[in-house]
Amino acid sequence: MKAKNCLIFGGSGQIGLNLIRKLTKNNYRVTVVTRNIHQKSYKIKTQANAGYINIVEANIFDENKIRNLFSKADICINLIGILYEQKKGSTFKNIHSVFPSLLAKLCKEYNLKQFIHLSALGINEAIDSDYAKSKLEGESNILKNFPLAIILRPSIVYSVDDNFTTNFMRLLSVLPIFPLYYEGKTKFAPIHCSDLTDTIYHVISKNIYSNIIECIGPEVISFKDLLERLLKLMNKKRILIPFPLTLAKLTANFFEMLPNPLLTRDQLRLLKYNNISSGKYKTNFDIGIPSVRFFDKEVEKYSYMWRDGGQFSTEKYTSKKNLENKTS
Ligand SMILES: NC(=O)c1ccc[n+]([C@@H]2O[C@H](COP(=O)([O-])OP(=O)(O)OC[C@H]3O[C@@H](n4cnc5c(N)ncnc54)[C@H](OP(=O)(O)O)[C@@H]3O)[C@@H](O)[C@H]2O)c1
């Protein structure tokens, strides 16, 4: 059977790198489009068997350049997304709405078999978030241009390569007190990156079309519970204090002035809404790909780096037996 060609936008991110490993291992050929081949290609290349990966540098809005790539593709996967807006065109509207719409149009024109787009969970509910509104608009544009598209809506995605658990652990390891927004009551269904890419792989290999699928982990965890679990895994104690909204907004205002803001006002609005299955759409569990990776067990594999002693804090180094061996 001829190997299928997958054209991936945003393949250098957390989800992309994991997905490339899965696809190429299963004999899919992958072409990844990146904005900066010099910066990203060494990382992308190491994820795949030689001969199965091709990397192309392009401005994602250069229609002529990306158009050529569609003629050889069977499947297009869009993993490009942003959490905050930046100048020079990196706006929610451009990235989450205009660009996916262009991809869907090209998928239709070149008769691609599948278009898989990564959206986000909870966007119907988060009506005052610009991020959520743009993701929703993107979905609607896609379905107009390519009704067969598959839209995946993940809850928070975590892994050793994420900007979520690793960022929180970095902050928790240096800050003596930590703010709880909305009293830490917001609920999440964090999904491990590998469980998510198993779902994407299933959608591709089983030729699933025209559906919105919510991608959730096996547990529902509140923001407070999540921080407490991370602290336990890091073997640290910190004071978690509920933060008044006005103060939270003020800090978000300040953070927005930084190049990579820790929290923006829009993210603060988003945090108000639970990020769990809506019950209105099928989930990965319903399509036969239940998430099998549990938060504590997975994060334990890399959380030791934020414990006192860093790499030497693992049981391997600290167990009694080992110490005895060393001293004898
Ligand atoms: N991670 C999560 O927790 C989560 C949760 C829900 C939904 N999602 C969605 O899942 C998708 C993939 O997530 P991810 O965490 O893997 O994404 P990511 O690592 O943040 O970004 C994926 C790639 O998108 C490209 N990109 C980023 N900003 C861009 C811009 N302004 N213009 C053009 N390209 C840009 C980058 O590729 P190059 O630098 O190589 O060009 C980047 O490596 C996104 O749509 C995201 O919204 C993620």
C-alpha cells in the first residue's frame, strides 16, 4: 500500500513532535511547515525515521507557497494556535480563523481525504474570551469550506514538553505564595499528549470524517487540586491564596507588557469556565480511544527536576540502600 502523505502545520510544537513520531513509525510520510527551518528543523528531524520527514519553511499566509504542498498531500493537520496576540499579524483572528479557513479551502480544492484541525475545549461556553471566539469562528469557517473536516477539542494537554505543568512547577518552585484564580474552583480534564496523539492517529488510520470530538483525560481536576498535586510531586509546600479578581486583572495587565506573558486578561476570562466535556459532542472515550495516562503518574516522571536536589532527588539517588552502598 502506498504510504499516505500528511501535511502538518504547527508540527514543531508539543503535540506536533509527538504526532510526527507516531505517524512516521507507522509508515506515514510527513511534511512539516515551519516559520523557521534553522531554529526548528533539528528538533523536527529527530522525531522521524530518515526518508519519512520533509520540512518546508514558509510564511503560513503565503498562499502560493503552501498551495504547492497540497498537490502531494492526502491529509492535512493544523496544529497552529496561540495563547496571546502579538503585533505583526499574529492575532487570534488571523491564526485561529483566517488561516484554518484558507487550509480548509485548499483541502477542498486539492481533494484531500482528511483535514484535521485542533481547536479547544470549552469554547462554546467562554463567550467573553477573544481566544475562544476566534477558535469558534475558525471551526465554523472550516466546516463551510470543507464539511468533512474533523475538529478535535482538547482540554489542557500536558507532557514533559508542555508549557503548562512545567511552567507551573517552575513558578511554584520559586514563589512562596501562589494565586488561586476564581478560588481555584475551575475544573479541567487534562489529557496527556500521547493520549491525544493516539486519538489523532486513530482518526487518521480509521478514516473518520466530519465530527467534532472532545479530547479529555481520565480525571477531572480543579485548578486548586492541580496545584496541590504538583506541589506534592515536587515535595514542596506553598501557600495557595484566593486572589481577588481586581488584583488578578491588575497583574494580568502588567504581565501583558512582557514578551511572553504568564497570564493575559483574556486567559483570565477563559479561566472562569470549566474545561471539561460538554456532553454535547462525542469524546475520545466514545470513539474507542479512552485516555489511559493519569496525571500524577505521568508528571511524576519529570517533576523530580523541580524537587530540592533536582536530578539527584530521584529514588535512584536517595534510597536508603543506595546511600548505604555509597558509604560502605
Ligand atoms: N497545548 C494545549 O494545552 C492545548 C489545549 C487545547 C488546544 N490546543 C491546540 O492544539 C494546537 C497545538 O497545540 P501545541 O501546544 O502543540 O501548540 P504550540 O506548541 O504552542 O504551537 C504549535 C506550532 O505553531 C506554530 N506557531 C505558533 N505561533 C505561530 C504564529 N503566530 N504564526 C505561525 N505559526 C505559529 C509554531 O511552529 P513554528 O515555530 O515551527 O512555525 C509552533 O511550534 C493549537 O491549535 C492549540 O490551540 C492546545
